[in-house]
Amino acid sequence: MSNSKVVDVHTHVYLPRYMDLLRSRAEVPRVILDDLGQDRLVILPGEDKESSTKRGRPIGDEYWSMKRKLEFMDLHGIDVSVISLANPWLDFLPTTQETFEFATALNQDLSTVCTSSDAGGRLFAFGVLPTLSPSASVAEVHRIAQLPHLRGVIMGTIGAGRGLDDPELIPLFQAIADAGLTIFLHPHHGVGNEHFGGYGHSLSLALGFPFETTVAVSRLILSGIFDRIPNLRILLAHSGGTLPFLAGRLDSCVAHDPAVAEKLQHPPTYYLKRLYYDAVIYHDTGLKATVDLVGADRIMFGTDNPFFPPLKGEKHVTRWMSVDKNIEAVKGVPGEEKVWNGIMGENAVRILNLK
Amino acid sequence: MSNSKVVDVHTHVYLPRYMDLLRSRAEVPRVILDDLGQDRLVILPGEDKESSTKRGRPIGDEYWSMKRKLEFMDLHGIDVSVISLANPWLDFLPTTQETFEFATALNQDLSTVCTSSDAGGRLFAFGVLPTLSPSASVAEVHRIAQLPHLRGVIMGTIGAGRGLDDPELIPLFQAIADAGLTIFLHPHHGVGNEHFGGYGHSLSLALGFPFETTVAVSRLILSGIFDRIPNLRILLAHSGGTLPFLAGRLDSCVAHDPAVAEKLQHPPTYYLKRLYYDAVIYHDTGLKATVDLVGADRIMFGTDNPFFPPLKGEKHVTRWMSVDKNIEAVKGVPGEEKVWNGIMGENAVRILNLK
């Protein structure tokens, strides 16, 4: 893959301005200090309620330092990163002028970071929206479209509080499509959390996250949004959750429920094939299924950095197993170097216009 | 596939004795009569609460008549069926002697049907357990093991009420393994139901069912049951829900949570590769992923009959689209006729000893 660019489309940051907010809060999401003066991140729903996780996970400057991000990129041979705020974004903030201005400031921060001389043109970003207010989000989309290194918005699944199939969001989706921006759809709350038994948060992350993406996209499809806005461009985290695997079952269940099917111009799989998928899936079985359903040219490499750091060794100098698993998965896709180069970066350059 | 047997391992029946129970009940699960004297099935959790589904779905004798089952098999070229009671089995019945005797009677009914001259040796069965009572279930397993055409038990995910990773179930799993029987693990309750929005039950079936299987099997794995009972043989409905697709993510999340990982001898995928999967998935993308992860020789064709009948035409003489989609999926698996023949029936003959 030597002559071709490697691009990471799924790589997060808690900007310093956002860290300040997390440090100031008394409720989840928040950052607390442990006895050793180490920052600990507590962000997942209910994480503070469980004894094993209530003190969160230790985090360091890899969560907010752009120097660390660039080191991480160098260490893993990543040429370009499309950074995004990590969950839960602004989904927990009230619809106030202060929140709207905070979103604007964060997007300006992203722009400043990406266009800085330190970044050397290697950073692009997905912006953030005050999603609970669709009208303020529309205004923010117009601002984001003017920022030279921003290529879209990262979005969770709650929308304005009632899910992404809420008719109130249609003007927002239209504005995003009209601006030529991409939505990076990412889970946070998890689906099925009450069923995961006593295994810490491992199953919330392993299963609840991909379930959440699967549900949100299925509801978007059934709402008819893609018939209404065919050029709405969405990149799905974690290779679409479980959608490539469940596509056939989704089509079949919808076909056997005429009241649902007759509202759509096509079976669900038709729309799934028009979406984009990252390659954050850690195994070639799932990635090959995604390629099989939607084609390799709609799939883009990602790392989920700075989450899933190395279990042993110094995280700033040791290669991350979580990254290597995703690279191995890409190399496990049948095809020629052209296919791998596409997934590893060239698709992102083309689709997100990272010139 | 002409010279090789076609076997349907996922095909349900509500035995007349069970229909009598459903007809006698005032709560879900139940069968009600509509104004035209047509039986209507209301079985899914909350189905009676929603206006579009509270009157259930119309059902006919394809749900209880073995004559109809054999007609369905002839129509679709199925040589052998391994029938099982449809959900929710006995999971809603109290742990009383009456329930235990009901289970025994149903299993005797299955045996009588399968060994009848009408069946001509073409029917085998998975029996049913009074699962809420593990000790009564163990006793029933011993009885089932003596019935000539029974090859295992169908089981939901609630166990004795606390999920399948409940330590109280270990003697039951040990008894099933010792008897050389197979568990056919099947969803009923759905996971994520509260997130599916206003699309009737289409998403409960399309997503909630496979999520439920995924969660139950993940919890079984993390409980260490397969380290304790390596020869526990489980056949997963709907190609394992979503597990082949999520295997890499599950491995990665467990590896990054040492408190969970250190209780297991192997990564989760190791255990996933030792399970069996049906091919009820309606699309070759998902089926190929299952083959990729576990190998084609652990996968067995199924139809989910009598659910998902034809939308148009007379259901007793029209080929079922739901069946044809699953046959197409098998034919979409790369390989030779030997691979297809294996999935279509020879694997089931070998694994379930259908001689």
C-alpha cells in the first residue's frame, strides 16, 4: 500500500474546550480525577452505576492532544485523519444559546487544528451539531460548510430526542445534503443494555453499539428519508453495526409486512447499498460481508483511536492491536492491491474530497 | 442437489395439544377467533398492545397439521424435516407438575408424529422442556433421549428466568451434552423492542430476534460454559443472529476488558467456531459470512415454516418466497455442489444423525 494514501476516517478527539466541560460536570458524561491525579473518563450510560466502571477509564493526553494524534498516525503509517469529537458530543446539553455557541466554537477549534501548520494538511474533520435543536443545527451546518477542512458532521442516534426518523429532522438532513456534507453516524447509548448480564461494559460496546447503529439506520430507511433525500450521504460506524449481515432478513421481514413495505420505493437493501461504511470491525469475516453487500469502493479504514489502547507497553510507542486487527481485516478482503488501497485510504480521499 | 437429501432443520409446529392451550388462554401467548371464525395468533411480547397487531396474524392448519407439513416439504423438495414447537414453547408456564406432564405429553406427541406411517421416516424433532424448572428439564431430557426420532431440544433464551448463563442451568446443559442431544437455540422476546419506533413488528422480527440470539450466545460464552462442557452442542437460529459479523468486535472488546477475558480459556470466536448455524438468513451476504467464520460443514438449511407465508397466491400450492430466498442464499455460497449439498441437507444428516 506504499504509494497510496492511508486515511483514518474514524478517529476521535475530546477537544480541550470539551475536556473543560467534562471536567466541570457532576454527572455523566464527565471526567473525574483519581487519587493519583489521573483523569478518568465516565461517559457511557449507567457507567457510574456499576462498581467495576463507576470510576471510568484512565485517559491521558492522547484524548485531546493533536501532537499525540499525529504521533499515533506516524506510528501506524496513517497519512491523513478525519477527526471527530467522541461521543456523546452535545447530545446531553440543553437547547440554549450557550450550547449553540459552544458548537460553533468547537467547530472553529476543529478548523483551527486542521489548518494549523503543525497538522501539515494531514487533518480533516467532521463537525459537531447541537442536535437537540434542529433549527440551530441547520444554522451550524451552514457555518461548517464554510470551514475549509470540515467534511461533514458526526451524529449520534437520538436526533432531537426522538430518534433520527423524526420528521422534525428532515430540514436538517436536507441542509446537510445540500451542503455536500457527510454524516458520520456513530452510536453512544447502546441498544439492549438491560440484557447484557454481569460482564461489565464489554457487551455494551461489543453488541449494544452495533445494535444501536443497526436500529437507527433501519428506522431511517423505513421512514422513507432516502426516497425523499436520495443524495443524503451517511457513513456508518463499525461497518454498519450488523446491517450487512441482517440485510436479507430485514428485506424479508419488511416484504412480509405490506403496511411497512408499501411506504418505500425499494427494499431496505437498496438503500443500504447507497450508504458508506467504515472498516472498524476487527475481523475479515465481517468486512468481507460489507464488501459483498455494498462494494469495496464504499468502505473506509478507521481506528477508533484513542479508544482501545494497547493492553501492555507504552501506548505512545507501541503499535495498537486494535489498529492492526483492522488493517489485517482489510488485507483479508479478496482482491488486488487496488481494493486494499481503496479501503485503506483512496476511497476516503475520493468520497470526502481530502485533497 | 438431486441425489443428496434436502433437510429442513428450522421448521415449526403448534401441536394440536399446544393449540388447545393457546385457544384456552386469555393472555398472550394465545389464539383468538376473528369475526370470520379464523384463528389468529398473538404470541409476541406486547403484540396485543399495538393496534396494528393486537388481533395477531391469521393462521390455518399449516400451523398444526402434519399433512400440511408434508405437503409443504413436497412442494419445496424437502426430504426430511426436523420439526420443533414454535415460540414461546413452555417459557410462560408455571413450574408445576401439570407443566412438567404437559412437556412430557408434547414430546410423546412429537415422537408419535415422527414415527407414524404417514411421515414415512421423513420427520425428526427437537423436543421441548419445562425450562423454568431446570430439575424437571433434566428429567425430561432423559425421557427425550429415549424417543427414537428426537434429536435435541428447542430452547429460548430466558432459561429459568435469568438467562442461559445462569449457573442453575449447568446440570441441564451437562445432561443434554451427556445424552448426545443438540440444543436448537431460538429467540422469542426480542432485544431492543423499545427502540424500534412505529413500524409494527417488522423490526422486532428483523432485528430484535437476531439481537436476542446474539446476546444469549455471547453471555453463554462469557459465562465459561463451553470451557466447562466442551461437547455442549448448540444450533443457532437465523445463522447465529449477528454473531458471525460481530465476532471480531466481540473478540476485541473482550480482549480489552481483562476482567472478562481472563475468565475464558480462548477468545469468543474460538467458541463461535464450535457451534452450529442454520441458514435461515435470506441473503447470501450473511450466509457467506457464516461460512467464512465457521466453515460450511456446520451450517444447515432451514425455512422457518409456517411463518412468512406467501404474500399472494394459495399458500398450499405456491412456492414460498421466504424459502426460495434461503435456497438462493445457499446457492450463492462459493464452492462446489458438495458444499451446497452439505448445507442443504447432508450436514444435518451427519450432525443430527438423521438415518
